[in-house]
Amino acid sequence: MHITIIGTGFVGVVSAAIYASLGNQVIGLDVDQEKINKLKKGQVPFFEPGLEDLLIEQQQAGKLSFTTSYQEAISQSELIIIAVGTPSAPDETADLRYVMSSAESLAPYLQKDAIIAIKSTVPPGTLEKLMELVKQQTKVKFYGASLPEFLREGSAVHDTLHPDRIVIGATDDFVFEKLDQLHQALNAPIVHCGVASAQMAKYTANTYLATRITFINEIANLCQKNGADIEEVINVIGLDQRIGQHYWYPGLGYGGSCFPKDVKELAAYSRTVGEEGNLMNKVNEINKQRIFDLLINFEKQIDGFANKKVAVLGLSFKPNTDDMREAPSTKIIPYLANKGADIKSFDPMANYEQFTKEKYQNHQQVNTIEEAIKEADAIFLVVEWPEIVQFPYAQYKENKPQTIFDCRNQLNPEIIKQANYQYVGIGRS
């Protein structure tokens, strides 16, 4: 199948490489010439395990190419997948300008019976608006579909090759048959549904996972007050098969490019249809405040951060990615800096100043954990990179009071305490 992917961000590049690896002829399209030039050289603008090798392999095999030309990319394409960004607008609704701009630009070059599928995360009703826009600018018959993605940064290549399900939202048997054929090689359940259902399924999946995180953080708050241990509580409730032990992450709240955006967009969408007081709105509010509430509590435990040496370990929003969108570090470091702390940070992949453009005289990103924690009064374990979790903290204990704030509950409290650190976890006794 001839496929065009519009948008060469995280979803677009991963999708293009994977569809090419399945034997399709794929063109990645983007208006950013510099980005296209780098992709042609096999340079991925973000870190994702296994992606760069796959990208180079498929280009060398002649199955994958990149261009800035809509005419070149669209005129022979049977399937056009829109995977452009949908950032949140100031009112927290999804900003659809790039989706609609893509639709306007592709319309003049559509071939007969082409399918336009939206992979970008968009609210219900978006596909219908897009199709009306395209119909105004072409006389050829075409079809529309929703093809939501469920990728996790850090394991996106694996997730795409081994999906839990493929969701196809459409109204025409022709579309279902073509997209079924495209995805059969992935050997995953294929779910047919309406367009609105497909779009809601994406928002619902991410919002539910974000809600689990928010829920367990609220329970951790109670454990902190009454002496219970949140990890013991999780072990107990997890034995109930209706609940399970997976995906309970007490800590600093959810971050990244998807959860915060999707939750607040679903909350904003719910307000537009008269559901102002629903759970999504509350989850969004709680998560926004989560880090600051914890920092206030942590500050009390070490008698303030002023003139304290503080190590921040982990800058990305999670392991195996350099993505810092909505990462806890982007809130923690400014807070500490404004409180007068002397900060050293470490991350194996992410670069704080390169991402945030914020520079603080009292913050330095260093190359090793040893440098970061040297003479530290407080050590924040923010991201569970293996090298951070497995680091032998006991061997580097200074001859002074030191506190480890285990913001991911990854360390063994007894071992840390035996090394004469003060240990502070999330909801742990």
C-alpha cells in the first residue's frame, strides 16, 4: 500500500518506520525542511530505543522516504495518515489548526478512493469537520477514518509491532477492509467502531491510566498521615483480580506529552457539553497541584531549602526517553532555585536547559550521579532510570545529615536508613 504520514513528530516517525517495515511504500511529510533533511540522514530528533536503526534500514531498503512536498506525497497515496500535533489551546481544548491546515493542503492532490485517517488525538466531531473542509476543495471521492495510536514513549517501536489492539473508527466497509489488510501482519485484535467511539477510546485510555496514578497518590497522602505503607496497600489490593497490581505509581503525578494534555483536553471537552463537574476536571486539578504540595512537605522535613545543596536525579518525564514535556524536573528545579538551593542535576539522556531554556545561576547539570550527590544535603530520586535506582548510595554517604527523597518508591528504605540517610518516600511508613 502507498501510505503518506503527515507530521514527523514522535507518532509520525514511529508510524512511518513501522508501516514501511511491513512492506508498504511510505512517505513522511512535514513542512519543516530542516527536520526532513535530518530524517533523510537517519537522524531522529528525539531518543526512542530502536527507532533510528529501523529508520535507516527502511530508507536503505527503498520503502521509506521523506519530503516537504504535498503534491509528491499525496498524489499517489492510497492512505493519508494525519499525525500532526494537537497542542492544548489556552482554554485547554485541543488546538486543531495543524490538523485542518494539513487537510487543506492535501485536498488538491487526493487520488480517487483515498482514505484520510486521523491518528492525532482529537475530540469527537473533528473528522466530520475535516471531511467537510476537504470536500470544498476536491471533486474526487474519498473516505475518512479515525486510527488512534496508543504508543508509550520509551517502548514505541515494540508497542507498534506488538499492539494490544488496533482501533479503526469508520462508517464504510471499504475503509475497514483496507485498514484491516494493512494491520493484519501485526497479529493483534482489530476493533471496528464508530469514529466518535475511536476518538473517545484514545482519550478514555489515557485518562483512566492518569486517574489510577492520581487515585493512588490520594491514598498515599492518607498513608502518610496514618502510618500505613502505600506499597503494602498496593500489594493487598492488587491481589483482587478486578484491580490488579499493575500500573500503580505513587509519586509526583503523571507527566509527559500525552497524559496531561489528554486529561485536560477531555476535561475541557466535557465542559463544552455541560459536564463541568466531572471526574476528569478534578483529576486535572489534583495533578497540577501534586508536585508543589509534596515540595512544601519535603521542605518542612529538612528545615527549608535555602542554602542547601540538592541533587535532582532524573530530568525526563520517565525512563528511556529524553522527553521533558510536563516532566517533574521542570517544576522541581525552578521551585528549588527560587528557594535558594544550590542544585546539581543528572539525567542519562535529557538536557534541562536545552529543553526549558531556563537558566539558574544556582543550577548545574552534571555528567554523573557521583557529581550530582557530592556534598548534597538532599537527594531527589525523580525518575527511575536503572542507573539511578541501582546506584550504591551507601558508598557515597557524606559525614553529615543527608535526606533521600525517593519520589518513585524505588529504593529499599531499610538499606538507605542503615547507610545513615534519612529516607522519605511517597506514602511510606
